[in-house]
Amino acid sequence: MQIFDPTIFPILAADGLTNGAVYALLALALVLVFAVTRVIFIPQGEFVVFGTLTLAALQLGRTPGTLWLVLALLGLGALMEAFSLTRAGQARRALITLGGAAILGLGLWALTGWLAPLKAPLWVQVVLTLALVAPLGPLLYRVVYQPLQNATVLVLLIASVALHLVLTGLALVFFGPEGSRTPAFFEGNLNLGQITLSWQSLLVIAASAALMLGLYLFFERTMPGKALRATAVNRLGARLVGISPSSAGMLTFTLAALIGALGGVLIGPSVAVTYDSGFLIGLKGFVGAIIGGLVSYPVAAAGAILVGLIESFASFSLSAWKEVIVFTLILPVLLWRSLTTRHIPEDEE
């Protein structure tokens, strides 16, 4: 076949590894969110979209609509938290919560309003993008999922579908229907014999690998990471030893949003992202997560990289069928999982 041509194969493999590295990050985030909170987080791809389009807006010197979404969620989340504290007889903490949210919101508004028109250097815009998108995770958890933390998986799935539709609509309002790309961090190529790799692709692969290593060290060497692992293994047991499910959920969604935003920043120079690209991007990460059974991080990452490779080779030889080929991959995996997995009832809490 032509794809095994020595001049074509390395190019397709490099492209597949680049996309697969980003899908692997999304797969890890999906596994993490499901393991800790039992939420099948369909809007994970929306963090990628907001990451790319926020950076693209900053490139044009515009204030991204992401700022207004963060401020609205911050206000709503602070009011919900203050109401809960007041009902518990902690009026002073409620006032501190409202004051802290107001100061944080004003600071973020002033910082974004000052930096956006300046067209600051790319790395400053990347940091500002992460600062705008990452808070969406814990705020969405506080507003949407924390009130439902004792609900069934089905109810949480329905909430995820609704949230995906809302975020897609807001992305259309904030950024418009046109697709956007962001500039590459590095120009040029690296030649290794017959293999040519762009520096941008190498950056994506290296950054993804570094983030995976960082997550491994976080879960293995830090107390918050070990608390998340304990919650993922047994939520009731974790609660009995003093680990707050709400705090674990907030931290989990913060990591998921940060991973999604970083994925958007990395994939932005390679793919034109539109307001509705999040579902397909997230679904490819979800295929990797399903291959890992929503429990195994290494298998999920390997499965997502496999998805990227299959997509790359399919887009060259059968471009019209590439999405069908990628998503058909999930069927034998689901069949195999259903035949080999022992079903365990959820903890009674």
C-alpha cells in the first residue's frame, strides 16, 4: 500500500503521534474525572476549543468571551457557596467567600483588559489563556456537578450532555462560526535521515509526555494526588478518613480543565478549531479512555495514541471514512470489555 512507502509512512506516523499525544491527554483527563467523581465528562473537548479560540482572540488583540463566562460562573458559584454557608450558620465565612470572589473577578477582569489589547508575547498570551480556561473546571463543578454529587451515573451523564450543548452555544456566541488557528511556537523542521519532523510536532509530543510525567509524580508523590487516588479507589473509604468529596471533585475538574486548555494551545497550530470542534476531539479522547476501561491511565494513553495513528493513516488513504474507521474501533473494545469485565455495584453511601 502507498501508506507504507518509506517517504510517506514516517510523515503519517509523526502526524498521528502528534494528534495522538493530545488525545492521550484528554483520555487521561476523562479517566481521572470518571474515577474520582463518576462523571462521564462529555464537555472535555470544549476546554480544548476554549483554549484554542481564547488564544486566537488574544492574538487579535481582543478580549476573549471566556472572561465573561469565568466571571459569570464565579459570581454564581460564590452565591451558591455563600447560601450554603449561611444555611449552615457560617455567615462570616459566607461574606468572606463573596468578598474573595469579587476581588478575584476584578483582578482577572483588570489583567485581561490590560493585556489583551497589548498583543503581548506568545508565552504571556498562553499563560493568560490557561489562567482564563483552567478556572472553568472547578467553577463548572461547583455550579453543575457538586449539587448532583450523590446522583446516579445516568443523571450525571444527562447533565454532561446538557452542559456540552450550553458550552457549544456559548462558544458560538463568543467566537463566531469561523474556525481559527494559532501561530506555531517554533518554525522549521528537524531532518533525521528520511524522516522529517516539524519542531512544533516535537514540542506537542514533548509537552504531552512532560505533562503525563508530571501527573504521575503528582499522584505518586503528593498528598493531594494520593487523596485523589484514594477517592478513585473507594469514595466511601476516602470520606471516612477525612477526604472531602467536594474538594476532590474541585481538584479533579481543575486538572481536567488545565489539561484541556493545554491541549487546545498545543493543537491550535495544527488544526483549524471551530466552536463545535470539541465534541469530535473529546470523542477521540473518549475512545482512548474506553480502551483503558475508564480505569487504566497507561492503557488509555496508549489507546488514544493508537486512535491518532489510525486517524492519520485513514485520512491519507480513506479520508472520507476516517471518522467512521476511528469510531468503529470502539465496538470490538466494548464487546471485549462486556465479556471480560466483572460488574461491581457502586458503593452505598
